[in-house]
Amino acid sequence: MYVSTPTTWLIKRVSLFLKIIFLISVLLVCGCTAGRALSDAAKHLLRLSVMTLNIAGALPEYSSNPEVPLPWRERYTRIGDGFKQYGVAPDIVALQEATARKEWLANGDPADHESLHFLISKLKESIGVQYRIAYLGAAPTNHPGLSQGQAVLYNSARLVNVTRAGGRPAQPGASRPSVLGVNPRMSYPCSSPAKQFKDMCKLLDGDGTYWTSVFFSDDKSNHFESGVVRFSFAEDPSSQFNLYNVHLHPLISGSIEAAASLIDYTESRKYDNTTYPPILLGDFNGGIEKFPKFDQLTGGSIDYIIGGQRASYPSAVGFSVVKTAILPGPAENPENMCAPRNVAWSDHCAVVVDLKPS
């Protein structure tokens, strides 16, 4: 029979204590190493490239001089070729003046969503990226038969659209809005697509729900010029952010105020998994002085990409700019276009920003 002595008992306790210390040390070392590896992986995972482009509509010709045509199909083909030429593949493409449909007597040219379908097909051919349509926010304009507005395309291999109506009824998407203020709205419907793109209506996410802010403008009618959708990263659904697309007119009463109301409403909602502060892209038709809580990341004279300040908008991380580009120019005001007519994508330049977590 073994009898434990005080010395034996003490040795056992010391030995057990040392083993525990060793195991804790191993776990801490492994944990720190895993944490560093995860942090490096997260930095790569959460990289983001965003583009904004006023696409100048999809009428048969676009020009400050109507006698000189610049057909939209030609311009949109140049965009696809330009992505490859300049080595860009944005995760998000925010478009302004995106045509939903143009009615010519009994025919649509372009038909429902055709301008986006055409552009998406050219991008797929050029860089191999399959873009989806988060939303096409359009309504009838003062131009006969034209429905036009803003749209957001995104790389479905990297991002997932997680926008929700939040229990509110989404407003219809094919007519001028009747309800003022901040509300969810459906995209312009893809009811009568062009024959060659008849299978591409499925690229629209559901009914294309997005949030917008409707205001009563100087022309005595309701307008909306801002939209927001929420994305998560495909490989990490817990990492999410809000993306705004705007086409503002500061000289029109209510335009800036409506955008600010949309931002205030959306950013005041409770989220458990916001990774980045809000990102806002678009054609401002002026400066960004009306957005004091945002920092300019890059922009031209009227087109900007700006980011919310982390301190103002709760988020897990901030972001810093890795690279910027202005495409395909710019040139020195050639015929009021971004670039010479034989290479121009639009009257505007595309603004591209690559971001990384910071």
C-alpha cells in the first residue's frame, strides 16, 4: 500500500501546476498565431473595389451636339473593352442615368433592362465576371417614353445582396413614387426583355428591393435620386456594409436633404455585423460639403466616392484607399466629354477606388 507523504504531495501538485501552465502557454501561442493568420486572411477577404459612372443613358445617340451621334451600344462595348484594357474588375459598379426602358411608339429600344443586360454581357465577355443587378431604380422622366434612374451591379462571386424591406411594404418600381420620405422600393420590373436577353431577367435579385428617399421637387412632382443596398461578403456573411448610390442636384430643393435623410435613417438602424462604415458613390453635380461625416476617397469635378468616418458610424473596421483610377481619361474637356469621342464611355469619367481594411 502506497502512502503519500507531504513531500510527494507537494511534488505532484507542483508537477500538475507546471503541466497546466504549459498547456495554457501552448493554447495562448496557438491562439495568437491563429489570430494573426485570420487577421491576414481577413485583410485579403475584405478588400473591396468600387466604381461609379454616370452612364449617360441609352438613347440612340448621346452628345452635347445632337448632330454627332454616339450610340449607347458602342459606348457600352467600350466599357467592357476598357475594363480589360485597364485591368479593373470592380466588385460594385454604381450607375447613374441608367435606362430602364425607352418606348418608341409600340417598340422598346432599349427594352426592359436591356441596357444593363447588354453591359453585363460585355463585361462577362471581357473580364469573365458575372455581375448581378442589386436594383434598377427608375421612373418615367420628362423625356417622352423614357424611364431612367440609378442602378447597382455587383460581382456575385464576392458579394451577396442582403437588403431587406424591414417589414415595410416596398413601393412599386415602374411609376413615379407617390409616398414621400424614406421607404423601400422595388426595381423597375423586367417584364418585357429583349429577345436576345430573355434569360437575363433572373440576374435581378428578387424584386430588386432597395431603400430610397422621395422628395417633392421644384417641378411640382415626386423624385428620388438616392438609393442604398446592403451587402455581405460571400465568404464571410457576418461581414456587411451599406452601399449608397446617388445622383444629386444641389440646386433642386430637397435633393441633398433627401439623401441626408436616407443616410441618417439607414445608419441609425441596429446592425450586429457592420464591417465597414457606409460607402457613398455617385454624381453629385457639385461638392461633398453637404456630407460633413464623410471623407473624400477620390473624385472628379462632380463624380465622387466618399466614405463614412468610423467614429461617426459604428463599424468593426475602417478602410483606406489602396488605388484609384479615372477612366478612360480624363482629357481636357474634349467636346464636353470625359475623353475624345472615339474612346469615350460617356460624358462622365468612371471613378474607381480600391479599398482595404484599416
